Amino acid sequence: MGSLNRRGIFLQKLGPTPIDPGEVLVQMQFAYVQTGWDAEKSVETFQLENSSFVTAASYDGGQTFSVRNEKDVDGDGDIDAQDKAKLLALAKAYASINTP
């Protein structure tokens, strides 16, 4: 992460599984990175703050996803269909990447 951008989105794709070959989960972690300095080791330190998680689930191989959203991801002050649409688009885009 650059020194000017302290926000981060970390993505993880899970699935398909042998039990359900059509199941794909995309876990999204939203966080702010706080940097510091460890004087004893003379290294820069990083700590995630205000971290929250959202999981999108697909049961058709990643073609469509569902998500239960409890986060205002677009910063307009409310949690609504626009936030859900952005999360679904992010999950679908990430699931379509074969070699991240």
C-alpha cells in the first residue's frame, strides 16, 4: 500500500469444493492501514484498523452472487442497494480472475 492511500480491500476466493462444484465464496475485508515505527528493530510496522468483512456466495460457479451487506461501501451515509451492487460487482470480477 502506498503512503498516500491508507485504505485497502483484501480479497480471497474459496471454492469450488468437491461437495458442491458450483459453490464459490469471495471473502472481502475492508480496512485502514495504520503505519508506525518499531525503534527496537528499526522497521516500519503496519496494523489493520476498522476492519470489516463481507462474504459473497455463488452456487452457479461464480455467475451470480448473493451478499448480506451491513457496510456503507460508497460513503454516502447509508447502506442501500447501491452498496450491494458494488459488492456484487467486486465479487463477480474477482471470481472471474483465474490466476490472481
